[in-house]
Amino acid sequence: MTSPYPPTLALAVLMAAGPVLAAGPALAQAAKVREHSVASGKQVRLVMVPNLKKDCSLGPQPELKVTGAPKNGATIQRAGKVKTPATYRCPNVEANVQALFYESKAGFTGTDEVTVEIKGTDGALSTQTIKLTVGAAGTKEGPKDGKDGAKKDSVDL
């Protein structure tokens, strides 16, 4: 079967669309870098993603995938239910969540890093790199940007 279009036209269309097609997956991912201070040997929540759609209705369970494991600690993934805080975009809604926790090796102090890929309820992919500053056991923990809305001294979901 032959194409109704001349080969040069088809080639020109592919060449013009090439950069757009190649950029497709890169545009789908939003990368974010956060910093977090943690106490050595203490478990702390890094990420929590609810199964809420933009209209606040419940959707499929979000997915977390650690793509860059920490060198001086371990990550733990948990699923659970939480009621969203009053300050959240969907206030006071009970939602299923996926959460990622980090715990450094006992006695470790210094820096560590975790990279996680998040597939949200809407299917969008995002990548978060979390730079961790691990201090002595008495160190105050929490994200430096203060935007996760979580209780700072708790490992509960």
C-alpha cells in the first residue's frame, strides 16, 4: 500500500514533530527539590499523597516509587487513611494516602538524599528530590520549607 502523501512531506512532518514528541515525557514530569532536617535514627515522614482528585472526589490510589534510595538510611512506604486538615485545598475529607518515611542509620549524622517518583490520582507524574540533613538525636526535625502541613514530631500517617 502506498501513501497518498509524497515521502518528503511525511519526512518533513516527522522532523517538525520530533522535538515535540521527544519532549512529551519530560513535560509530563515536574521536578521539585526540597530540604528536610531529621534526627539521627528517628523515623520521619517525607511525602504523603492522598487519593483526592482536583474536584476533591476520591480517585485511585496514588503510587510512590523510590528512584534514588538513600545511602545512609532506609525508606519505608505505608498506606493509610487520614482526614485532611482544614487548611488543605480539600478540607476535612477522609482520604486514602500513600506515605514515604525515612530513617537514618543509627548514629549517622551528615547529609543524605532520597528521590521519589509520584503518580497522582490524576495520572500525572512528578519527581521529588529530598535533601536530608541528619543531625544528632535531639535535632528538631521538619521540612525547611514548612509546607507539608504535617505534625512535625509524629510518624503517624
